[in-house]
Amino acid sequence: MTTNGPSVLVTGASGMIGSAAIREISKRYTAIGFDRDGNPHPPPMAECVCVDFTSSESLRAGFERVRYAYGDRLASVIHLAAYYDFSGEPSPKYEEITVRGTERLLKELRTFQVEQFLFSSTMLVHAPGEPGLAINEDSPMDPKWDYPKSKVETEKLIMAQRGDMPVVLFRIAGVYDDECHSIPLAHQIQRIYERKLISRVFPGNSSHGQAFVHLDDVVSAIAAAIDRRTELSGVTVALIGEPETLSYDEIQHTLGRLIHDEEWETQEIPKSVAKAGAWIQDQVPGEEPFIKPWMIDVADNHYQLDISRASQVLGWGPRRSLRKTLPMIVELLKADPAKWYRTNKLEAPAQMPVPTR
């Protein structure tokens, strides 16, 4: 295995962020991946060690391999591995993988010299705000469902068990890329593309929205943190996202124009009506609906981010924006709808619509 500078360990190496991070990190560092799915990265880009985060024995064996091949010094550990389920159903895997998996990881790292531990959290650990009032790292915490709740618990665990290891906590906005790869955004695009009735209604205040961040910018933030690791002592918390939050209504109108060349009017409806409709739709045999009753309570939660801390401590700022990327996403959809649906793991209709070009 060819080495390329100090060693950096990336957990969740086969995931969307993990794969992109390894491609960038391997340009200047020796990248090592931990993932349950084996080796998705061709050497010499990275060695990916097969590891199960629910097993102390598996993690121990993984670190034995790391020590043998790369030594006991790690410039950074980028911890991305976690459980995520958009169904909203309670799952013991949040505790088993995200929380206790991190605890097992920290235990093994005590026998290594670790210059930095970076944990990928989420902006959703914070209480939602209001348009015009940006959330910062000191804003109140109030996670609304199991995924961000597991991130809060893991943040607390890291703080309690880090010892003197420098820690970076990235609270990341909704990640997307040029092909979309954002579950809620892809479904919003699908609803409009297929002209579904549900695309014309929204349960709550459609002037609210959620912050996003392009995958390239997440990776550049991770790289900046590694490069500046000697400057980041103690605990550094940073929100990683775009400073502009597009409202749900603006995204609807933008997609309507891009896909069908028409204004896409969206009617606000009471949450009680939307919940009843979601429940009924969930009972109908056939394709499982994306929108679940639990989503309706958080549909208009507003997240607008103050990213000044990331700018100050990392010299980082997003170079991409959702506003400028939406036309590219829609163009790829129009160019090859079947491929776009497959890429975003969506069930294609029997007859694909023919949008205005």
C-alpha cells in the first residue's frame, strides 16, 4: 500500500460523504477506511478495513490491522458511521450503532495517538428557528426525532470520554450533490415531475425552509479541519451549511419552472388534514408512500444557519449553492429520467411524464 503523508481514518467509508472524503483526503494523506461493506476504494487511494461497529471484537481486529500497517499515530479520525432511517420508526440501532458504536470506537482509540477526532453531527440537534433569525452553535438544542436525538447523545458521550483528545463536532445541513442524492429533495422533485396532487399542498408555513450544503463543500470543510488540526485544540463546534435557506415555496416555484415551465402554486393546509391524508395513504396497498404522519409535525421547521464560526476557525465557506445547483439537478432528470430515478432510489412510474424542455 502506497502511503501519502500522515494517516487519516474515515469511518463509514463507503457512504456518500465517506467516499467523497477519501477521494479528497488521499491526495495529501494516507487514507484508511472502516466500513462493514468491505473495500469500495481501489488501492492505493485507501485500504478499507471491514468493521462492524456493533462488535467490540470486530473493531479491535480492525485497529490491529491499522496498527500493523500504519502505526499507532493518526492525524485525524473522521467519524461518519451512524444509523439513519427516514421512516421515523424507533429503532434500537440508533443506540447500538450511533451511540454505543462511537463508545467502542473511542475505547480502541485510547491506545493510539490521535491528533484530532471529527464527528459528523447534524444541524437538526438544534431547535428550529424563524426566518431572518439564524441558528448558531450556541442556539438551544431540541432534536425532534430519533436520528438527531442519537446525535445529541453521541455528542455528549464524546465530550465525556474524549480525555485530552482534540474534538471537532460538525453539525451539518442537508447534504446534496449534482445528481441530488438528498432523500427529501428527490421526493419533492419527483412529486412535481409526476404532477402528483400532493405536490400542490404543504402542511404548515411554506415560507419556512431547511438549510442545505453541497457534498463538495462538506468535503472541503473536513479537509480544512484536518489541515488545521494543530490549531484546533479542545472542542470545536461548527455548523456546516449554506447561509441562504430557500423556503419550501421558493423551491416549489423554482422546480415548477425548471421542470414544466410553469408557476407551481402550493396551498398551505392544516397539519391535522395532512396527517389524516398520510395515514389513509399509508393503508392503501401498493407502493409505500414517502410522507409519513410523523414528518408532518416537522415539515415547516425552519433552519437558517450562521456559519461565521466555520469561517473563522476553518477559513471555510461554501462555494456551491442549492439555488445554482437545482437547474443542473433538473437537467440531469430531464436528460435521462430512468437513470435519475435509479440514482436517487425512487420507484419510477409505469409511464414516465414528458416535461417541458
